[in-house]
Amino acid sequence: MSVEALIEQHGPSRELRDQARGLQDAAVALRRSLHQHPEIGNDLPVTRDQVLEALDGLPLDVTLHKTTSGIAALLTGDKPGPTVLLRGDMDALAMPEDTGLDFASKNANMMHACGHDTHTSMLVQAAHLLSDRKGDIPGRVLFMFQPGEEGHHGARHMIDEGLLDLPKNVDGSDSPLTGAFALHITSTLPVGMAGIRGGAIMASSDQLEIRVKGAGGHASAPHLTSDPIPVACEIVQALQSMVTRRIDAFDPAIVTVARINAGTTYNVIPETASIEGTIRAMSAKTRSKVHELISQVAMGIAAAHGLSAEVEIHLGYPVTVNDPTFAGFSTEVATSILGDKKVVQLPNPVMAAEDFSYVLERLPGSIMFLGGTPSGQNPATAAPNHSNRVMFDEDAMEVGVSLYAAMALRHLGVRLS
Ligand SMILES: [Zn+2]
Ligand SMILES: [Zn+2]
């Protein structure tokens, strides 16, 4: 569809962009303050206080989560309608910062290197923007400020604590959650662009541990031992054959053994060998099949040699799946705001994982990548997310605030103006 046709359908969004522009100074100030005081995991007291202060005075019903520092803030529009969820994550990474920015992290070994500081600030500004339009909103907006995205299952903890079990409206009418949207900034896409795809957009991520158990002894008399080392090596090789021979090439998986550990010296056969690695998949079906096959391969090979193997799989995040209809909708809304050819349909998913996947298991919705390459840099060579040198162009936040607000409003059926 042409941009003109999309603008015709969704409205020109000029006023919305102007509103977002008016919030840009506040967006930058809050982002920089968050950037200077990064926190890690599910307990983010300083971050939570900053967010609450920035939301102060808005007409929101704020629920402070108890099991984490999560904040659920509900905006009720003046007209009846369903509820839409917008997610922003608030946590940083355990790593040093080497950007040289004058608002660089003040906390040793903590850095907002995934841009969650920008997400938090954008969502706060979106709450301001949408609160201003409360009178026109037919329904409710649930702002989800989550901790612990970087491997700490923050979204799952918030869901377990009742994030999605919303009360009815004050008048007793229903306002069910009907959609969920998230953005993720990336330094490898130019400002003013967005990237999305329907279906799987990010992988599941699980941790693998195999322990091969034999019997140790003298290295000169292996027949009197049950040597776990050649068995562990065979398992590592067989896992790769298993992936290529038994997993559908069009529904791929990755099994990477990243660590092998056995033995203490050159003339002793050890009793055990351990194997550790990561498992990535693009569908729940392949994910569980890989789990099953890993046990089969490891135990089968160990048994063939008279040893045993214990397999432990620590479940990480599920596959992040964008509902195709919602991905199409987000593409249309974003194109009407950003312009022609500015919303890239990603040909492939990303093998990283995201815990917005837990929300998308419960609600239809989508996550979109937001362009944030620092000005003057090449997206192909800019330091990527999670780098100690990653930087983001703060102009991306104005775009992100418009996108958050536009997706919520359009989802609730408001035509933009
Ligand atoms: Zn990250
Ligand atoms: Zn992230």
C-alpha cells in the first residue's frame, strides 16, 4: 500500500509527531539519568524511583509489583473499549562502559548497553502523550515497565504476579487485553527506520548441561576404567549430526557446545566429563524436539560404551512470535509515520532471545526493532547492542514515542490527526 493510502487510512499523524517532539527534551533528560545509574536484574530500586517520579501527576492507576521492581501503570480513556499493552524494559547489563559519553554509567561494571534506558524513557513519554489524549481514548493502555529482561525472566515474574489479570472498568464493564506492543532499539539500523517480521522474530534460548559418568583410573590401563573423555567427544560430534539429520532445515535449531571440561592431568583417566552449551530454536515444536533428541543422543552414546550420561536443560526464553496480523498492522502504522520504504521486513529472525516472548505467548502482538545508529556512523560497522562501546542516536526516541503512541491509539481504533 502506498504511504498516501496508509495516511488516508490511519490519519496523517502530524499532531502526534509534534507531541512527541515536544517531549523530546524530557525523553533525553530521563534517558541520560537512567543511563548514569544502571541497575541489573529484577531489583531496580533507583530506576523504579526515577520512573515513578517521571510519571507523577499523570492520571494512571499504578501498581508496584512486589516480587520484582516492575511497574504496571494503567491509563483509562474517557470512552469504553479494550485494553492495549505497551512494554518497556528497564534493566542494564553486568559489564563496563567504554563509550566516553559525559553521561556514562556511574556504577562500576553496569551499563545500559542494550538501550533499555531509551525504552524506559520512551514509554514514560508515551504515557505523557497518551494521558494528554485521554479524552479521545476508547479503552485503556497498560504501560508495562519490566525489570530483568537480560536473562532474569522479568516479564514472566510480572505475569505470574498478575500483570495481565486486569480489573474490570469502574462501571463493571469489561475491557479485555486485546494486543501488546514492544519496541527494541538497535544501533545497526538507521534512525527513522524500523524492522519487523511476522511469525518468529527472535529465538528461544536454553542452556544445556551434560555430565558423562564413567570410572577413573590409570591412563595406561583404559580397559580397567570407563573413560568419559572419548564418549563426551562422540556426544559433541553426534549433537551436530543430530541437528542436521533430524531437524527440519526450514525450522532450524542451533546446538552449540561452548565448554567441555574433563580431567586434571596427563596420566589419569577422570571419572566424569561435562559438556555445556546453548540451544536456540525458532518454534516451540523444534525446541522441544531438540531437547528430547539431546537426551536420546547423549544417553544412547554413553550407554553404547557402558557409561551413563545425565542431561539437564535449563529453560531460558521461549521463541518470540509476532502475530502476523499484528506485524502487518505495526508495519502499516509505522509506515504511515516514518514514510515509504522506512519499515524493513526482516528476511530472517534474530538468534538472540527476548522475554517479551512470555507476553506474546498470552496475547497477540508484535515487537519491532527501532533504528538508532549514532549520527555519522555506518549501521554496518557501528558498535552493536551489548558492546561496551554501543551508542544510540537519541533522535530515535522521538520516533519511538510516536510509534508506541500510534500503535496503542490505532489498535484502539483512534484515527490519527
Ligand atoms: Zn540485550
Ligand atoms: Zn534488550
